Amino acid sequence: MKIIVFGLGNFGMSLALSLTETGNEVIGIDKQMDKVNLVKDKISHAICMDSTNELAYEAVPLKDADKVVVAIGENEGAAIITTAIIKKLSDVKIISRALSPIHDTVLEAMGIHSIIHPEQESADRLTKQINFKSTLENYQLDDNYTISEVKAKPEFYGKTLGELDSIDTYHLTLITIIRKREKRNLIGKKSIVKESIGRPNPETVVLECDILVVYGYNKDIETYCQDQEEHQIRS
């Protein structure tokens, strides 16, 4: 995968190196040249720039990136502005570091769902989550098992769980299904929210755009995702 990491402090640098070691193409960005020099020979590319300057992004391949991590940890305002600019310029998936509860609130209001807290998550653990590139969200239980949100395969659409044995062949346990629905607030404004259907049963029908929440061994989740990617390429 191509991953851009903004902010090369202790956490950002550790993450950039860890992602590189696991086979990813990583671009590291920081406004301090000394930090760029420390990592420039250890990752694919390093850029010295002020990420709060929108004009500077002409040199950043956002549209080619699979994911972007905003790991800035010294300046909450810079982290928020950087996230806002990236969201404005691209549809790339953003993983953003939060420095305080209010920062969490601002990111959620911006529509950022992947929020990290480095004091709680190690760079190694986040690397493992990022490397599940076809999953939407992950909760890693330990080094071997993960709960992941994955997209339902097209061949599942319109079938009941009782009719499907494909999920079983991947040795994954289906926990629930998440669906989007339209919701109106008190003044009638529409919004799209995600809701769990609760505990699925054999009569539950899989719909297009369903998100499956599955539990399983990391390698089995990777196999499911790889098969899904190959199907998309053939399509």
C-alpha cells in the first residue's frame, strides 16, 4: 500500500518505519528538516513542508495514496488544519491522531471515524490494523485475532445467511451486520447513520452495501479481503 504519514515525531516516525518494514510504500512529511533527514534513507520518500499550507500539497500525491495518517503530536491546531485540508483535497481514508477530548469531538464532526490515541496504541499495533487494507475498521484482540468490519461480497447479495456457506469457508464468525439508513433530526435535516441489525439469524438477508462485522484469525481475514480484491479487479 501507499501510505502518507504527516508528522515525524516519536510516534509518526515509529509508524513510518514499521509500515515500511512490513512492505508498504511510505511517504513521511514534517515541517522540521532535522526530522526529515533522520528518516529519509529509511522510508520510500520524505518531504519537508508545512502541512497547514494548502498550496504546498501540489507536491503530495494524495490521490495515489491508499491511506493517510495525521500523526502530528505537538500542535493540535496544526493537526486539525492538516486533517481538514486533506479531507478537502482528497477522498483518501484518513487516520488522525487526537490530542485531547475536544480534538476527538472536532475530528468526529469532520467525519473522521479512524481516530488514534498513541498513548494507548503502539505504532506496531496500528501497523497491523493498517495492513488489513480492505477492512473498514478493526479491533485487534491480540497478535493473532481481530474483530473487523468487511464489505459483503457481491455473491452474498440477496441471499440468507442460511443459504451461505462462503463465510464458513473462511473460518470467520459473523457477529453482526451494519447498515446505513437515512435519519432526520428535529428540523427535518437528513443524515446517514450506521446501525447494527443486532444478532443475525439464518433468515437474515445480506443486502448490497452491507458491512459484515466478523471475528477471526488474522490470516483468515486477510484471505477474505484478498479474494474480495481479486474479484473487484476481475470486475
